[in-house]
Amino acid sequence: MDTKWATTELAWTAHPETGWEEVSGYDDAMNPIRTYQVCNVRELNQNNWLRSDFILRKDVLRVYVEMKFTVRDCNSIPNIPGSCKETFNLFYYESDSDSATATSPFWMENPYVKVDTIAPDESFSMLESGRVNTKVRSFGPLSKAGFYLAFQDLGACMSLISVRVFYKKCSTTIANFAVFPETATGAEATSLVIAPGTCVPNALEVSVPLKLYCNGDGEWMVPVGSCTCAAGFEPAMKDTQCQACGQGSFKSKQGDGPCFPCPANSRATSGAASICSCRNGYYRSDTDTPDSPCTTVPSAPRSVISSVNETSLLLEWSEPRDMGGREDILFNVICKKCLPERGMCSRCDDNVDISPRHLGLTQRRVTVRNLQAHTQYSFEIQAVNGVSNKSPYTPQFASVNITTNQAAPSAVPTVHLMAATASTMSLSWLPPENPNGIILDYEIKYHEK
């Protein structure tokens, strides 16, 4: 309520009728105002009451009243009794409805509750212009639907220029990415009122509970708890909003950090991306973070060198020309035994020894033993890295074909006597199980027994 802006009669209740009088006037800016005056200083035992209209409390617990008034200096008024006053009293009365009448409540302290005796900082004499005093008083806690204000004059010559009724509040605010609603101050000037908070859109709680304290002056105290922007969103508008990452950028984790451009070989085709998807042919391994660039499989190893020593083999090679953008390169050696007459190759038997191992090699050198003599082999050296298992294609490889040296054939397994006479015999035998080369001839030795 602010009577300064009243354009019609206030029509407040005065008791008795010969006390307070409503008067039209003008303020310093020549705006029309409604004031109440009383100046029964020549009469003893004054007890003049003025009561405002009913003021709804809403949810307010503590109310502030600003009064602008002027008071005449008693010493400047001639021929007055010693009962002249330069103060007045402020009261209030609570009610659940607008039920006050000209006689109820009784015009006395209790049922009215006294707030304070109001004294001016400056009074004026007849020869001076009126000096306006401004005083603010507060009262509470309030509990009913509304209240009346009452002003008691005990014999002053004064003018009540305006009355403003207000309350203090902490306005809606955002702190630590949490919204705290408008909150009225507490019942006492020293009260702290807790306001619960909620995270702004696209933010998530970091610590709870989210609360802020509103003090008696309508100021927010230090916040408790906080929120931060979710993955795919970054702080904006001076840390009061969380806005989506734009196309081509991402934010992988919840936090206060900004969005970043997509890593190499990845893209984000829509906003609010928490990860950038890899382009075709590029991948991330299971251990790569969303911030990691996308990588691809390595090219084939180069410069394979083979050195055969009878049934053993030494293989060496150089690293691939393209590592796929990764450092975790490994090599696999695949052994195949070939049968040229059939035009096919198959995986080597388990007795072939590849040292130090045939899968997951970090060095570029192996020794192969226990090969069969005079046999054609094909070796594939595969290059793999951390994303090779993500690719639908087999690893790229370099191959080398070798043939082991000839070795002595195994023994002739059996000899059969086919026929015999007094001076001749006919023999037959099976070829060696392992010829280990091309059999050029057989040698037969015999002696008398």
C-alpha cells in the first residue's frame, strides 16, 4: 500500500471525528496527494485515532511501514497548554477478515499492538516551510489474513503526508546453476529463511541439498549445494544457463567445462552431443575416451625378409607405412602349409613352433622351427592395433612363400622277397614315409650270411 498514489479519498476511520482530518494537497512535484492532519493542541487530553483500510497479509511474516510526516514545533505555537506533543504512536491490529467498525476494536492499546512512538528528526515553526520526516518501522510475526494500521495522536500539530506498507524479499536468483524462488524475509529482522533450489534446465546436481538463505534485509546468503551442466551442454549467460553444444562440438562429461570441437576423424551432426561419432572406416577402442580422436587399422607390414635353414626359418619385417593414428601396434604371424599339386594351403599343425609367439607380437622378428623338409609354406604377417577388432575386414598383411631345404629321407620301411631261384631273387619295397625331397635312386647292399 502507498497512499502517495491515491487519487480519491482514502476515507480511513477517525475517532473521534473532531480529531484527524483528511486534506487534499500537493507534494514537492505538484502532484496531488491525500494527507491526514491533526492540530488540537489548544485542548487538553487529546486521544485521536486514525485507522487504515484492511491490508491483506498474503504470505508475509514481517511488514515495514514508511511514514512521511511533518510536526509543528510546540514552542512556536503561542498560548498553548503544556500538553502539546511532538510525537505520535503507531499501532497495528490483526484480523482474519475486514471486520473493523467505527467502535470495534476498541480505540486503545490492547487490542491494538503498539509498534513504536514516532518522533521527528526535525520540526518546523510558523515562519518555516514544513520539513518532511521519513521514518520506517517494522513488526511481526504476522499470522492472520490481514491487518490494520492505526495512528494515535496525543496532542500534536502534525500532518501525515503518506504511508507506504511493504515487505522485503529475496528476488528469484540463480546461483551455482540452481534456481532459487522469490522468498519473503522471516518474521524477525535477524531471521534466515531457507529457500530450496532446483537445477536450471539441462543441469544436474553435484552436491545436495540445494538451498540458499534469505536474510532479513532481503539479501541472499552463501548458497549450499550446486549443479553443473550435463554432458552435451556448456555454461552460458554468465553461468546462469546451460546451452547445448553446437554442431561439430561436444562435451563428454557433466561439469563446468565448455564444449570442444570434435576430435579428429569424428563428427557431431546434431546439437547437445556428448560424444562425436566416428567417420566411416574410423573407430575408437573400448579403452579410448570420448575425447579421443577416431583412428583406423594399420596398413600391411613392409619389407618381409625370410632366411631358411633346413627346416627352420627366420622372419623379419618393417613396420607399416600407415599406423592408423595409433601407437598400440601388434603383429600376428599365420603359418600355412601348401600343397602345390592340389593348389591349396591349410593352417600349419600345432607342432610347428613360432617363437616367441605367433599372436600379439610387439617385436618384428620370429623364429619358426619344426617345419617339414622340402615343403612349401606361406607366412602371413598381419598388422593389428586397438581398433582392428572394430573393423569388419580382416587385418592387412604381407605374405612370403618359402620352401624348406631337402633332408635325408627316412628309412625304407619294409623289403619283400617276391621270388627266388638258385642264383636270382626278386625284391620289392615301399618308399620312405618322409622322402624329404626328391628320391633320385635307391642303393642295395647285400652280403653272404
